[in-house]
Amino acid sequence: MKTNLKIRVQALGDPTRMAIFERLEQGPLPVGEIARGLPVTRSAVSQHLKILKHVGLVTSQRAANRQIYRIDADGVAGLRDYFDRFWQESLQAFKHAAEKSSREKSR
Amino acid sequence: MKTNLKIRVQALGDPTRMAIFERLEQGPLPVGEIARGLPVTRSAVSQHLKILKHVGLVTSQRAANRQIYRIDADGVAGLRDYFDRFWQESLQAFKHAAEKSSREKSR
DNA sequence: ACTAACGGTTAGTGAAGACTAACCTTAAAA
DNA sequence: TTTTAAGGTTAGTCTTCACTAACCGTTAGT
């Protein structure tokens, strides 16, 4: 399982994978259930799930005949933290710019 | 400016756009400066910036001859909140599953 | 006015990758 | 044991889209 954050974003960049991901927000589902309602074949869904699993966004678990997929909370937490850092840094940059601007106005 | 969160993820799904985005984490930059150090032409960078701006991840501002691009903190906050929701929901689902499992073990 | 540097736009091309169809294994039910 | 349904894999096709090259307008300096 890759832990690189960028390839997780890349994985979710595909609309179908994003749809699968959002489908799993409701709760764990077997492959066939995920494919039902999506405009692609079960084969395509299976390939997408392989990628999502590989990048650490979902996990799977056998139940007899079925493979149950669910969202990997840790993987999602990584993404959240990643964007949180960007948010904080850009906010700080904005604050600096604002202060500088007000300094220039007051002279 | 589109406010749809999915297309922001889609926008960052491209490696070059992600590189541009991370480049802007250091601080605001003009187009030419961004292109310098990237393995693509300035034209490509300009097209990518157009997309990033369109989905609300960066903003731009003229300074005479130059276009200064910077990260849009609000846009990034949207992404963070989006993944935070997934994280919370999947964590809760995991907790439910764990409780159910321990109940079944204890009987 | 001319020149140089900036950035955006367009058309056309090439490569990456999403998709289907056909196949396989495995597990449970008949 | 045969059948049925599950899911994964592969080869091949086709579409999407990232990229370059050539162009344009704009601004500042000479």
C-alpha cells in the first residue's frame, strides 16, 4: 500500500473512482453492489477498486463469496491533513500580505 | 469560479497541476517564475493555471506586466472540510463495526 | 516608434488510461 | 457433481487531455 499523498489525489481525480468512493461513504459494500447504479461494468469497478486499495483509500475484506470494500479512515485523514497544511500556510501568507498592505497605506 | 469540490480534486489529479500548486505553497509567483523549474513550457503552465483558477484553487492579480498567482485559502479549506467529513464518517462506521464485533465475541 | 518581455489563446498531435469483452478461479447452492 | 454467482485478470480499443508551436495583445523601457 502506497502512502504517497499525491497519488491518492490522483486516484480520486478520476470521476468514476470518485463516484465509487462517495458510494462507500454510505457504508461498506461488495463489488457488485457498487457496480449497480454506476454506468460502467463490474470489471471497470474492480479495476478502480484495485487502484483505490493500492493507494490506501479503501480496504477490503472477504466474506465467503464476496469482497467487502470500505473507506480507509487513515488514508482519508492523510488527505485532510495535507490540505489542512496548505490551508494554514496560504492563510498565513494572506495575513502577511494584508499587514504589509496596511503598513504601506498608513505612511 | 466553480465551487464544486469534485472538480477541484480532479484539477489536482494532474501531476503538473499538483506541482504548480505545491510551488505556490512557498508564496505568490508570476507565471514565468512558476514555469521556470518545471519540465513544461510556459504555455502549458498558463493553461493549467487557468484551470486551477477556474475551480477556485488559486487567484490571480495583475502587477503591471505580470500576473501574480497565489493559493486560494477558501478553496483549499473546502477540500479539507470535504475529506474531514469522509474521515469522520468512516471512523464512525469503523467504531460501529468494532462494537458489533466485540458484542459477538462476548456471547 | 521600436523593441523586448510578459502572459493568454488556438490548432494539432501524441500518449496515457478508462473501458469492454472474454476469460479464469472460487465458493455456495441445487 | 453440476450450476450459479461472486470477483479478479488480461488484451485490445477508443477517448480524453496534456503538451508544444505559433500566434496575438499588452506593458515598459529605449
